[in-house]
Amino acid sequence: MIMRITKNFQISILSILSILFLTSCDKIHVKKLAGKYNCYVKGHYYNIINGGYSYDTTYTETVEVKQEGVFVNVKGFKVHIDSLWKGKKYSASVSGDQRSLQFVNDHLYYYAWGGGLGGGGSQTYEGKKIK
């Protein structure tokens, strides 16, 4: 009886340690991505109401990537680190708007598009991590 309890206890302890190890690896990976990125931003905006207009713009912006546990937060877009592992590109619809996020080496790639009711716009961010 004691051997059986001990064996079950050992399996439970190993399971808990494995989960803690994997979670801490995720947090370490998030820490590597967190920081500031010097981004080149391309924007496109349009409106078809009252004669309409369309314009493009480019500028630079420092974007802060924040760590929130095992999540990465870029300009309010929160993504679990598993979705970005090893250069994966993550895309999602957020309240009807489109977002995508990818990290490759020390570079950030972020795309945001939104629109409706005759107007909209998009921004593409490409940046290198500031050391």
C-alpha cells in the first residue's frame, strides 16, 4: 500500500515540476522578445464619404513590447508566446479588425488593419530591437 502511494506521489510531483519548467521556459522566451523596437511604419488611410480621400504615410516609431506573464503585448494586441514560437506568424481578428504579429531573430513585424462605414486604414510596422 505504501509503495503505491509513494509511486503516485512521485508521478504527481514530476508532473507538477514539468508544468512549472515549461511555464518558466515560456516566460524566459517572452523576456527575450520584450523591449523596445525602432520601427519603420507604413500607413494607408481612406474614406469614401463626401468625395472621399486616400493617403499614404511613412514614419518611424519606437514600439514597446511588454511581457505579461506568458503573453506578449504589442500596442494592445496580446498574444500567448506559444503562438509565436520559433518565428511563427500569429494572425487574429480583434473586434472585426485584423492583426498579425511575428518575431524573427531580433526583428518585429506587426500589421494592423481596421475599417468600416466607408473608411479605414492599415499600419505595417517593421523594426529591429534596440539593444
